[in-house]
Amino acid sequence: MSTRTFAIVAASLGIAACGGSTSPGYLMSTSPPPVAPNTIIAGADITFNPATLAVSKGTSVAFVFEGVAHQVYFVGAGKPADIPIASNTTASRTFANAGSFGVRCSIHPQMAATITVQ
């Protein structure tokens, strides 16, 4: 095989290998992963996900703390107890009263979410 033929074959194989794949292992997603029902993630990206959540009266909501420390407090009459500083753990709070409750992080003031209890 000549050097030129070898170069053409090698280049063709390289292009074919970079052609991509539709296999799920090769797909990139830009949206956050789905969140379990009645769960809010206090993320390492300094956001609450989801930022709004609607639940029925008496529902427990899980707060998943990822990577960095968060200290969650609630705003609104009849709110549940605040969550002390935590990271890499999950804490739950039961929303016993109907209403709209703000969710904030005292460490990261830009973090905000709302839980509506019906």
C-alpha cells in the first residue's frame, strides 16, 4: 500500500469515527435532570430546582442539599421550621397550612423559590 493510499484510508477512518452517535451514552443534555416529586434541590450552582412547587396541605417536601452549605428559611404565616445549615444531605419539612411560602437561603441571598400549598 502506498503512503498516499494509507493516508486517505486513515483520514477516512478518522472522519467516520468522529461522525457521532445516537447512542444515549453520547448525547449531551443542557437541561437539569428531572427532580423527584415533592423535592427541591438546593444546588451547588446556588439555585433551587424547581423554583416553584405546588403541593397539597400536609405534604412533606424533601430539600436535597448538594455540594455547598445552605441554610434554608421560609417566609409566610404558618410556615414550617427553618432548616439549619447543611450540605450533602436531605432534610424534609411538612407544609401543614395552606398558602404561599417563600423559600430562601440565608447564605446565598440570590436563591429563591416558592411553595404553594392548597
